[in-house]
Amino acid sequence: MNRLLNLTDSAAGDISLTGAKGANLHRLAALNGIHVPGGFVITVNAFRELCAGVIASRGKALQAASSLAELIRAGAEIRQAIRNIPIPEEFLRELEAVLASYPPDILFAVRSSAHNPTSEMGLVLSEVADLAREYPPVVRYLEAAGEAFRMDDLRQVEGGGAVADAFENFLRQYGMRATGEIDIAKPRFRENPAELIGAMLTNIRTLPKGHGKSSFEQGRLEMKRLTEELAALAEQKLGSRKAKKLRRYISFFRNYVGTREYPKYFWICRYDVYKKTIMREAERLADQGILQEPGDIFYLYLEELREAIQTGRVKYTDIARRKRDYAHFANLTPPRVIFSDGEAPEMGYQRNIPTGALPGLGVSSGVVEGRARVIRSIEDAIMEKGDILVTSFTDPSWTPVFVSIAGLVTEVGGMMTHGAVITREYGLPAVVGVVGATGRIRDGDRIRVNGDEGYVEIL
């Protein structure tokens, strides 16, 4: 029995074999002018074969449910049982054979792609670092300043004026970004540029001048070579017309894939306008003694803020309670997956990996060995050449660090989260979704990151 069908296979259009989604994808793939990436679908019969035991043993509980609570409980038990089904060896062999038919380098198609404001941020900061390395007094100031960094102080040292101008230009473009930037209360780079000093010093100490640009250009040339190889293969097997179409698709993809970052970029730009307005009001309320400190404004609801402006009073018992709640919630570890009904299922990885290896999701291909740097804040991200970043998660604020690292391991993430996208663009091996990575891997451990198979080994 065929458990997998290629989307272009005529049988894939049979809804009784592939289900509604599979059949619709087959129909889309058959239309002229609509490009559907190559892929396959698991057949309905294969799914029934895998789930037969669960349906036989637990289906009656679902039918016998007499209340909504019982129905939800029975459904949750069935979902968990389905997740725990071992995949038969013959099914795995069939799946591996299908996956082997796809080009191994296809995930690198995004490397060094154009018009991505997030990856460009890391390259622009590396240019600031390249300028700073030209002035030893500037480097000494950056090393000594730490959290006390001030732009005015930088201007007082030899060469500091030119570096400060370049840094301020960077902040005009990217100063609205922040670690955990969706939280409007988080300090933006423009408010705390000291956060970026560690990334700049890492670049100066471990990388040659111009590394960011040269690495990007190298990636662009490699992708150009890969495109020509794929097009030549297409011309050989499918003809010149299909090869020309493939080149056009790849060109379109590489020129526009970076724009997926623009919605978040402009969203955060707009957030910064809101924050500037809010902080002006917060400072006025603090000057009048209504707020004890400007940051307290973020512990008020909008209606409470309006009341504070109109009456000159706030309930500090509410603010104090919300601060305690925030500190409590900040120390909790959220589940990797949570359903809309509140269920947080246990998640696992079903694959053969080396004994003792930490499983995860390989999101950027390649294998690399190096020293693990377990970092929880971008301010502490002072790396050396060949270091592998191990952290809970990354967002766009971490991008400047990616210029310097050899690989990435995170506890949270998926194929389209920030760390996955940027490591593919920079050509770095990455594994995400490694449960407890920052606790199980110690800072300084030598580790191997296998982005092809999706696991991490502590050597």
C-alpha cells in the first residue's frame, strides 16, 4: 500500500485517498500560472492504519460522552494517544525515500537574500564595529564602559565622534528594536544602546574587518551557483523552458522573501511612536508626583491612565500587585504547545538519534562543533570565533550576534521563527525546540549541533 503520494500524482486528486487538503493542493499544482512547491501527502488509508488501534480502544469513550467536559477530556486523551503511536519502520523507510528525492540544499535558498530589514540590521552594526576597530581609544572605551556607555562620553575619545555618528545612524534605522520587543515596556535600543556593545566587541575581537559584507557576498555567490546547478539539472531533465521558469521562480523568491520581515519591522516602528508618546506623559506624571517613576505607567490600564491624568490619582496597591504578578509570571516556563481549550500536551520527538543527544527541530542545515555559550541576555553576548549560541529564544534584537556565531541552539522555536530564518540566511546550522537546553548544556561545554538531523550532542 502506498502511504505517500506526490502532489503531482493523478491519484492525489482523489479526495477519498488524500483528504480535502491533499486533493485541493493537487488541483492547485495542476493549474497554469500557480506555483505550488513540490511535496507529498500522507494518504487517508495510511492515517487510518496508524490510528486503527486508538480508534478501536478509545472511540467508544468519545461516543459515550454525555457532557461537554467529558467530550473535551475524551478528545484530549485520543489526541495524546495518537501522538504516542510509534511510526512503523516500513513507513519511515518510505518517508526517507521521498525526502531523499528533494534537493538537499533547498533550505539554503534564503541565504543572503535581499531586502530583509532584520538581517540587514546585523550587517549595519558590523559596519559600525569595523569603524570602531580603526580607533584603539574607542575600543578601550567600549570595553571599559559596559552598562555605563554614553554616546556623549564616546565623543570625548579620539575617533569617538565618527563612531558615534555611525552608531546614531544605526539607531535612527533600528533603534526602535528591543529584546522582547512586542512588550512595549521593554527598553528600546535607542533608550539603552549599551545592550549592543557586547555584539560590537565580539565582532572587533573575533572577526576580520568587513566580515559581515564579505560573508553576505559569499552567500550570494553560492546561491547563484546553486541556482545555476538546479537550472542545469532542470534543463537536462525537463527542458529549457522549465529551466527558464525555475530561474524566474528562484529570482522572484530571493528578491521578495526578505519582505516577510517588513510587517514586524513596521509594526515595531509604530510601537516606538506610541512609546515615545506614552513616556512623555509618564515623565510629566512623575514630575507632578502622581507616579513614583515613569515606568509605572505600564502597570496601568488605559482607563486608569485616563483617570490619573484627569484626577491626579492612581491606586498604588494595584500597581504593586501587578508588579509582583509580573515578576512571578516572568519566572514561569510556558509549555511548548498549548491548544485553544487550554490543554498543554506532552511533546516528544520520534526519531533515531545518538544516545545521550538532545533532540530538537533542525531548522538550518549543517553540522558544527564548538564551545557552547549559554546566554540569557543580549548584553552578555560577548562571543569568540567558533562559539555556538545557546539560549531560550531569539528575536530580531539578537540579529547582530548572529554575525559572529558558528551555530544556534534554542529552547523555543519552529521553522519560521526568528532564529530559524536568520540562521538560514547566514548559513549557520541551527536546532530549536531543545527542551531545557540552557540547563542541560553548561556554558563552556563543547557541543555538536546537527541541523540536518535535528539534535545536539554534548561532547
